[in-house]
Amino acid sequence: MSYALLRPFLFNLDPEQAHDLTLQLLEKAHKTHTLGFIYSQQSLPTECMGLQFSNPVGLAAGLDKNGRYIDALAELGFGFIEVGTVTPRPQQGNEKPRLFRLKEADAIINRMGFNNLGVDNLIKNVRNCKYQGNIGINIGKNALTPVENAADDYIYCLDRVYPHASYITVNISSPNTKNLRDLQSGDALTELLDSIKNRHTQLATDYGFYVPIVLKVAPDLTEEQVDYISKQLIEFEIDGLIATNTTLSKTGVEDLPHGNEAGGLSGRPVGHLSTQIIKQFHERLEDKLPIIGVGGIDSGEKAVQKLQAGASMVQLYSGMIYKGPKLVQQCVEAITSYRDIY
């Protein structure tokens, strides 16, 4: 069944129920070997962070928090899969309802709160998957861990996921864990990156191989914050940047049903803001490290705009909810055409 036919049924369900059901249906289609007849792997070899990617269009973290559906999701044609955000201990996340569609704006507001089954469960799932492509593992802190002790949680996860990840994302930009975004500024960021990088260096020595570390930031940054984060990324030799997470701004959606719900806004309304942040970081980083662009990509043209702003690769999530999995192929084809020209 095509997504266009399935979407009206899913949109009549509670959003979180629809999310879970979609993944279950995807897994069933994978196990019955039907996905390969509908979607195909798109080839556009891309090198980034010293890794080889089959194409530069990836799945953003948040869709598969526990790494349970990697093999099924890979069949949609992604060039890489990012799972998580995962925390040291299992946690339920925030109270329901915590996921809302803004259909008139092709947008979503979520306040999930890092609901996941814990890092050990995710590692088990990653080890059991058959996918041979690059898997990013997105790590965060538990809600009950004080922000001043956040480094302990990140290092705990880093230690455990290191031998199982193609790259590791340090998520300090979710708006749904209290005070998490405080880690994006000042001494808090410096101390966190110092702790993580010291441990990262030791892990690379211990294991005898290097796993890139990337930082995921919010779109709600001032130019001064962009300046500071850029300098810290270079100083601590972080391998990449993911820009951006969801926004706290509700500009343009505040009059829509659910438009004033607490949480992070994703989808079409965040697209321009995300692209502007990518451009600002690219101007400051000067190609010293790559940027993965995410936010508001719902067409091949929007994916190309991220590259024009300075991104090396892109990730999808909310756009697929409204446009369906064919969006992956559309983005790869658009980027292929863009590269052929430039």
C-alpha cells in the first residue's frame, strides 16, 4: 500500500499511536520482503567525517529511539541511520499527550522528553541488526540528572556506544529536558566538551579505531552563541555539527490548532530558521568540520537549500510524516542534479 493511501488512516489516529503503528507496519513489510519492491537504495557516494556514505540523505534521530527498526528503515533508501536519543537509564519521558500535528503547516510539536529503554537496550538492538551502512547513535542525559552532572551521563553513554557506532551525536539541544540547552553556552559547554573529548581520545586509543563525535545544536541561537559554539567545536576538534534540532519559536503557527502547545516545533516552519543557522555556522567554521543539515526538509529543493547554505549532508524526519518515504529518493535525486551542476 502506498503512503498516500495509508496517510489519511494514520492521521485519524493519535500522533504517538500512529508513530508506533507505522514502525510496526514497516517492520512487518521488511520481514515479508515487500519494501524492496516499493523503495530502492539511492546511490550517491559521499565522504564525510572520514566515513563513506552510500548517499548523503540520512534519517534524523527521534524516529527510532531504541534502534529497534534499523533494518526496516534502511530499506527506505537512506544513506545513513541515526538512532536515539538514548540515555544511561530507561525513562518514560514526559506525560502524554506529548506529540501534536499541525496539519495546516506540515509541522509537528513534540515534548517527548527522551523516552527510551536505556543505552544497554539500544546497544543490543544495534548489535543484532544486519544493516551494513553507517549508524549514528545520539546520546543524552537522564531527566533526573542535574545539568551540572550532565557530563557523567554523556560519558556513560559514550563508553558503551563507542564500539557500536559509526559516529556519535552529543545532543545538547532538545527543548524537552529541563535546562539541557544551558549546555550550549559558556563554561557549561566548554567543560562538557573537554570531558567528552578527553574520554573520546582515551576510547580511540583503547579500541584502536576512531569514531567521530558530532554536536547537535538548536536553531534558537544568537549570533554570539553561534560564534562561541564554533570556536569550541574547532578548539576541541569535534568532527561534525548537526544543525538543527526543533525550535521553541511558535511564530506563524500560534493561531493553528495545537500551535501553542509546549515543546519543540519541527517541520516546514523551522526550515528557514535552520537554514540560516547552518549558513552562520558555515561562515565561521570555514569547512574545518562538516555540517549535517536538518529541519524543514519536505522536498528535494529544500534539501539542496541546506547544501547551498553550507551543509555536507542532510537528515529527514518530520517531512516524511507529511510527504512519505518517497521523500528520501526525491532528496537524493535533487542533490545529484545539484552536484552535477556545481
